Amino acid sequence: MTMRFAALAFILGFAMLPGHLLAEERAAGYLDAVEDMPLMEGLHETGDGGVVFDKPNGRIIRTVAKGNVAPASVRRFYVETLPQLGWKRQKKLELIKDLLVFRREGERLEIQTVPETDGATEVRFSIEPE
């Protein structure tokens, strides 16, 4: 009886996960420079453009990830995931195509998706103080 209850609890718990976590768009880990910034499954950090700089008024972080994922999937993942981590989307500041802008606790996060000719997508993350 206990084994059945445990199995049922596991199945029900799994079924209650948000849809985006069950699909291809799961977090594969976190960015090296930002301990609470999920890295979408299918992306890996490239090491290109990586900058981490702590200033008295906040941190400046730039990093790039790349993978064989669709730009729309990347945007959907971050639009659905980041609000759960306290980031609030700022649509009015998204002045160019493929740019997402978020704010949290005095910081501004920009995520830009850049489709590449080989079918991959480059994702540029930028955090700076407001």
C-alpha cells in the first residue's frame, strides 16, 4: 500500500509541473556568472564576451550562450521562467526585435537572441545596475 501511495504521489507531482518544464525547454543548469539565472536546455556558454565586474552600485555581467534551439523557444523559456525568480518583464523597453528586458532589485537584464546561419541561436545576456 505504501509503495502504491508513493508511486501515485510521484506521478501526480510530475503531472503538476508547468508545461514548459516538460517540453524541450527545460533548464540545463545556470549561467556560470549568475547563480540564479537558468540556462535553457540545449544552450551552452561559449566563453565569448564574458565579463563580470562588481561596482559599488551593482554588478555588470555579460555572457553568451549558444545552441541548436529556436529563438522563439528561448524567448518563451525566459518569459515563463524569469518571473518565478523575481524578474519583471519591461516590454516597453524592448525596442529591437529579439530583445527581452527585465528588472529586479535595481538591476536590468537584457536577453537578446541572434539566429545564426547554421541554424543555431546565440543568446546574449547582460545584467547591469539601473
